[in-house]
Amino acid sequence: MASNRRHKNDTASFAELTFAEQAKSINGSLSRLMAAIQAHERRAKSEGRSSTLPKAIKTLQNKVNDLQEKWQENLSKLL
């Protein structure tokens, strides 16, 4: 059951969200991140700067790799 703590002045922490609410929050964050990267790329282009996309992709790949490594470490501890 969803918590009642969802309003601006009484928000729930991420840990307090239900599984489904956490999934929606993660998806929303990723969507906002993609929009921000696209806006940053457009700004770079409008200011005559080189593309920021390769650096953003590399940063995201590094974060995903870090997440995979931590997941593998935790999995190996369970087995």
C-alpha cells in the first residue's frame, strides 16, 4: 500500500517508497537525465562547442559498470 507521505512538505524517502514507486522514480530520473543531456548537447551546439555526447555516454557507461561490479560483489557474498 502506498504511503501518504507524498506531498511537497512531507515527502517520503526513497527507501520508504513501495517497489513500484521506486521503479517509477528511477524511470523518471532516467528520463529527466536524458532530457538534460539532450538540452546540454543543444546548448553546446548553439554555442559552437564540440559535442558533449561522447563524454556523457562515457560517464554513464562508467556508472553502469560501477553498479554491475557492486552487484557482482554482493551476489558473490550471497553464494
